Amino acid sequence: MFPYDIGFPSLSKKSNASYQKKNIVEFLFHKSSKIIFILFMLLGAENLFAITKSIVKTDTDSDEVSTKSIEGEILIGNFFSNSSYTATPANEGLVENRYAVSLTYHPSEHWFGSIDMNSFTDKTKKDRYTQLSEFDRVLRVGYTDNEWECYIEDEKDATLDNSFYQAYTALAVKRKGSVNIGEQSLSASLTAEKLIQNETYYARPDNTGLANMRYILHWDYDFGNKWVLSNDNNFFTDQNKKTALDKFTELSEFDCLIQISYKINNRMKISLARETDMSLDQVTPSQTYWGTFLSMGF
């Protein structure tokens, strides 16, 4: 699973119970996610089919500025060192490759809709590089400015036959900021998500409990013009805790991603990353990998 970041940072492993419908609508969407998709289309559908993929225009005789309406990123990665990071929401297999696509639509300066799609292959299978084992998608609709961001998010992670999945809907608020350190820059964000609909999204890597809150701390440090050091920290709480306070404050899982990236050009970068997902309130096995990723923005 990955939070709202065009670079697809963290991938918390979760799961759920069986589900037998095989059609593509039920595979991609569940319950309230269909409402979010409709909101996404209504957000600017009148302009959606009239825009080009990348438009940036400035008129020196006018205060109006037309900004890019659609942006995205394609990512390909390999988990070259992985003995524990599983390849399905059911915690089966081991990830070999990762393929991901992110699209964000801006109908206006502040409003946005986005979809992230992520898939894995399983190194324990014969076709370890091409046979997909998991498909995840995240839908978001929200409002953003230079300092704050609010959105509704719906995620579903599923096996390819849709027999095992996890899904949730959440409301989120994010605080953003940046500071210049000499010629370098440091940007950071802090996000709090309340899972308002969750019957299947677990609170730990071993698929126990049910997540209630998610807290995300993310920062990027740009240095040397070409290099970016990133850190993504995800924390979950368990709605099955006894007291209301514990459901919001007692952490059940911590996922930490550290990544260093080299910018090949304005659109492409290559990254080296290490992630560990672990339980904080129980003694359970953690999931860790080292991976390399190539991403291209458009």
C-alpha cells in the first residue's frame, strides 16, 4: 500500500477475506469507492476531454495562468534483496518486481483527483518477472494549497483472482512545508487519516487487528542538484483496542522507507530503497526488502 505521493513511497502489507465476484468493476471498486470515482469525474469532466496531456501556458498580457491538468508517473522496480516481503495481500510468496502508475488530474488550481495503481510479481513462481500476483489501486479526491491538503481516499489491494483483498475508505488532512538550507531544500509533510469505513484493512503486517488511524511523516532533502534523500514513515492504530483513546494513540504498526534517488533528467530518476514493516505492540515477524526503481514522470 502506498500513500499520497507521486513517487509511490511506502508499501504496507495488508489483507482480507475471500470475495468471489470476478468482474472488473467489483475488482477495482467497492462500496464507497464508486462514489469517489463519480466525484472524481464530476470534479471537472467538462474539461477533462478537452485538455492535452501537458499544458503550461503563460500570457504576459494577462494574469491568467493555465497550469498542467494531467500529470503522472510510471515506475518499474526490482526487489533484489527480499526474504520476507510478501507478494500478495494474503502474505504469500515473495516480491520480485514492482510495476506502478500514478495519474493526477487538476481541474483547477486547488482541486485534484488521482488514481494510483500498483502490482507485484512473485519470485517463487516460474514466471517471476511477468506473472502478476497482486494489484492495488488508490482513488483520491481532494483540495490542496501550499500548506494544507484535505482528501477522501479509497484503497483496495487484491490478489489477481480477487479471492483475497483488503479495502478501506479514509478522510485525511495533511500539513506541508519546506525550508531552504543554503542552496539545498528540505520539504516535509505530516498526514493524519481516519479510516471511516474498514472491515478488512488490518493493523499489522501479520494481518491481525483492524486499522483505525494512520499517521504519515514524509520528508525529502534535495542536495547537489541531482540527488534526493527521502524518508517515509507510516504508523497505524488498531480499532480493536479497548479504550477510545488507545484506538487513536496506541500504535500497532510502523513502516519505514528510506530512499536515495538520482535525477537522470527532469523526468526520470533512479532510486535505491530499503523498507521495513513491523508490529509495535506484538512480537511478530517483520517484512523487509532492498529495491531499485526507475521512474519517469509525464
